Amino acid sequence: MNPKALAVLCCPECHADLEIGSGELQDNEIATGTLLCRGGHQFPITGSVPRFAPSDSYANSFGLQWNAFRKTQLDSHSGLPISRERFFKESRWTPDELRGKRVLDIGCGAGRFSEVVLAAGAELVSLDYSSAVDACFANLGPHPRLTVVQGNVYHLPIKPGTFDYVYCFGVVQLTPDPHAAVLALVPPLKPGGQLAFDAYPRLLSNVLWPKYWLRPITRRMRTERLFTLIQSLVPKLLPVSTALSALPLLGRRLRYLVPVLDYHGVFPFTEEQHREWSVLDTFDMLASVYDYPQTAETIHRWLAESGLREYESAREGLVVGRGTK
């Protein structure tokens, strides 16, 4: 952790300023130490990451998947601009707008979008509730413009009114209370600051997707067991899905009856990449404890409650919400 991050961090319990209680500074980073607040709360720094969340939580499966597939979704690893294109399409920001600005990534995972924002020249805080923060720091740190933080969206260790941009992609629907999660994204923004987030769409056709038949079982399985099971099933089921998609007329729809994610015809991956992304995203959809898809109308209502000055929501593949404070 770079000590300059204290300018934007606060105690999530009492919102007091933090100070370094212990820790040795090397190359402007504190790898191990302690943060203290005036209210007497204490938080560890381990692996260069300040920890404001428990090591065990509903997000354990995310920590497992992102540490197992640390580099999979990084554009620098895949060789494809998948994360970059999604980030700028959904946010409608530009690299020039982000350069030199203070940006908060909530639900950073292994850092797929953090990599894009750092490349644009922003000062970035990347936060996740799970041990995915270790994967993010291993991928992108140490970096003079990056602080990686383990924290809870409902109790953010972030000072209000300190960020120019806040984004949260691929996360809201996977929290226990998406409504409260969306409202929690607003306080870190400065006046004039901009917010962008997305959520899975709530559709009538979702009832036909095996994901929702299987999750009542799979989300109760031990995460390691489910991960091993999916690793063994994807090589068998992925070719079935791909074969179905090649059928005329209904093939592309029929493949959704096979409970694996299949990106053939979507991304120009190698076969190894297809298998890797399929294992990662199939595990993601079946292991998450919570999964609450949303409509654009619901997101619009939440934004109306948020206090943002300008806001919009729309179905753009995913449901996307944007606003200005």
C-alpha cells in the first residue's frame, strides 16, 4: 500500500481518518503493517493490501476463481481488447477524460478493468470484497498510481466526495442487496463526478436457462468441489454446445440448454482460451451465492433515489446505469 492512499481512505466503522500504526516503507509501498483510526479500530495490511473485510465471506468463490484464473480476462494476456471495449462502451468515458483523475473500481476482481484505467493514466483505487485483491495486486502492482483495497461495498473504507469517477462492472447483481449496493456507489463521488455500473438483465427467457435450474444446488456445494467438477465437465460439454450452435435457425438458442458458457462465434479465442474462459465463467455463474438480475426500469428507479443530478439506464446487452453527481 502506498501511504498517499490515506488521502482517500477512512475507517469503514466510524469514518475517521486513518494513520499508519506500523509498517516498513520500501519503494513507497507498505507490504505488511497496520492502519489505525482515532476511534480505536485497527486494520491489517498484508500483501501490500489494506484489509477492511473478513477473510471468509459470501464472496469466497470469487476469490477462488480470480486467483485460479488471475490473468485470463486481462487484455494484455488474451491479446484482445475485450475488457477495454466493454469498459469504454458501458461507461461512455474516454481515456483523455480519465488521465490524471481519481477513479474508484468497486468489485475489481483480478483487475481486468483496472488494467484499462491505469493505462489511461488515472489514479486508481481498486476494491474487492474477496481475496481477488491478491490476484489484482499480483497482476498490476506495485504501481505508483494504484492502491488495491479489500473492503465491503456496504461499508466502504472510502472518504466521501473524493473521486472523479466510480465504476462497478459485473458485480451489482451478485451482492446480497443490489439496491443498497447501487446507492453505496454514489457517496465516494465528488460533485460533478460520474458513475457507471451494470447488471445482468432480468428476462422472461431466464427461466429456460439451466443456470437458474442448477444454482439452487451448485451454490450450496463446497466451492472447491464445484470448481473441480466444472473443470472436468467443460471439456466434455463445450463441444456439445458448439455443435448445437452450428445448427441452422435455432442452433444459437439451443446451445444455452447446455450448462456451460461458450464463446465460440463471440470472441476469436484459441481453443485453450475457449476452455479457460468457459471454466471461469461457468464457475462464476453457478457458484455465486447471490444472483439478482435487474431491469432497466428498476435501475432507473434506484438512480432516481440516489441523489445524482443526471442519470440514465438502458438495456445494452447488460443493463447499464450511468449518472453525474
